Amino acid sequence: MDTVRKDNEYIANTYSRFPLTLSRGRGSLLYDENGNEYIDLGTGIAVNGFGVADPVWAGAVMTQANTLPHVSNLYYSAPCAELAELLCQKTGMKKVFFSNSGAEANECAIKAARKYAENKGLTGAKIITLKNSFHGRTLATLAATGQDTFHKDYLPMPEGFVCVDPDEPEALESAVAEGNIAAIMLEVVQGEGGVVPLKPEFAAKAAALAAENDVLLICDEVQIGNGRSGALYGYMNYGLKPDIVTTAKGLGGGLPIGATLLGEKVAGVFTPGSHGSTFGGNPVCCAGAISIIKRIDEPLLEGVRERSAFIISALDGAKGVKSVSGMGLMLGVETERPASDVIADCMAEGVLVIKAKNKVRLLPALNIPFDLLERAIAILKEVCAK
């Protein structure tokens, strides 16, 4: 309780915390200060892809922390270069900018798109984003976010964004036709928007319009990326070839890192001094990320797809469940009972799940043992059926 008191007294009141103080964990099991055990289906909001305190990740992090924990970007460091090489080799992208979070990765993408347009002679070019999207909590990424609820306390929003409905491809076509467009920015699964996958035909339309009009295609992979979709990155399930890819969360395995991957068109858009980050490419964070990316192979991805199929099969049509949406191990469960009540009852039964709008959101570790997953989903089903 002392932790709760200190938190309430000294930490800015920006989070509605659950009445739970976690003290340790291993894999997909977490423990509170009283020793109670919980099966983790939230993974720090899609961060701990290989579970809590993964030994391979921890070993890589500790080795680097005891070797060179930080170096200025005025110098070279091996982990930063190796991670960039891995990401480019696995995606076909050409350059990487490292930052500290998904929001910063998206800020970089926005800057890259604007600079690319400016270099073409388009002054004040706009970026098209989608209704119900979420791209971060900086002012620019909030402006890009297609949900007014995130804007209301921080007006005026930065200009330069056009928001269209993903259910109206003709609106996207009209927005592009108006001209002076730098990029189309999208999430193939809108996580904070309720775990809603884009329709394949809309994604294809966006890609075609971008290619036909020399407009950049930006894929925000902050939550769905790094194996969670059942592919290395979610856009790969749609056959897209983006010009810019942003990623964070699961990339670091528990440490803060963001990455903006730049394709052929924008590989040279940044020059010395045009962008930067004190902690971007931090050797410890990069070492942790290397240990993650190297292990996202086809057997792991097949396991993600198998676990996803099991969850969907178990919950689809179950009593108290209206629908299941999402992709891979990023799923949203629409329940007849209020999602907050389901979440609270699951916690009481030893299962941790979170929320996305009116849905229960499931983000288990990519390698969660099947016996734990089966136990957790059985409890969720029982709670939904109340």
C-alpha cells in the first residue's frame, strides 16, 4: 500500500491504474506484492513479446549494460548498426532512424514525409490519416490521430492532416485528387480504435493511389508489429510495400525504443542536423531489440497463428461474446457485459486483460505456453458468460 500512497502523492494523475501492484514476473506469469499469480494477456500493451524477464533478452541487455550503456550519436556503436541492418534485411527498407517510442517514430515519419514533399516543391503538403486511428500523444501525432476525444484538451491542433473514413474508399480517392498530399498514414489494425483490421480492399486502394500519385505510404506498426500479427509486420499480411514503416513497443522487449524504417524514396531525405535524438539508438535498448528480432522466425510466427486460431475458435460464438476482431495475437473481444466488468472479474480470477474502446483486448506473449493460454481463455469465457 505504500507504493499506492507514494504514487498517488507524487506521480502526475494521467493514468487510471488498476488496484494492483505488480512486483515480479517470469514469462507469461506475473505476481503482485502479496504473491498472488496472474496469467498475463496484456504484455505491457504489446511490449513483452517473449514474456516478462525473458532470459535471452535479459542476458543481452545485461551484457551491453556492463559494456557500453550509452554513447552519443556523435559516435558509432555496434548494436545500433547491427539492429538497423537486421531491420532493413528483413523488410527491404533502406535506412532506419531510432528514437524512444512509437509516438517519436511516427513524428519522424511525419517529418520525413513533409521533407520529401518539400524537396519535390510541394509547400505545406498534407498527410492523410484515418478516422478511428491512433498514432501517439505528442501534439503532431495527436493531430494525426483520427479520434476527436484525444484532441479536445490540447487545441489548437497542428495543421497539415486530412482525416478520412476507412469505410469510404471514395473519400480517400477524393482527398488524394485534391492534390498537395505528402503521404497516406495507416494502421492495418487500429488498436486503440477498438482492434479493427482494415478491409483488404481499402488497404489495396491506399497503396494504389499512393503509387499512382507519388504519395508516400506510411504503415504504423507500433502495436501490431514485431511478430504480433503472425507475420514480422502487419502490412505484410496485406501485401503492401510501404515507403515508411514505424515500430516500437514489442521491438525493445521491455526497453523504450522506436524505429522509423525508410524505403527507397525517402532513404536520403534526412541529412546531418535535420533530425536527431539523444537516446535514439541507445546500445542497451538496441541489444535488447536485436535479441528479439533475431528470434522472430517462421516457427515462432506459425505458433502465433496457431494461438490466434485457438483463441478465436474458443471465443467466437461463446456465451456472452458478441464478436472477436483483430489479427494474430492482437485481438478485441466485444462482450455483452461491459468490458470494464469483464476485465475486473478476470483480474479477480488471476487473468490480466486490458481494454480497447468497448472491447476486451488480448495481447499475450508471442510464445505463451499453450497450457497457460488455455487456462486464461477458459477463465475469460466463464467471466463473459456471467
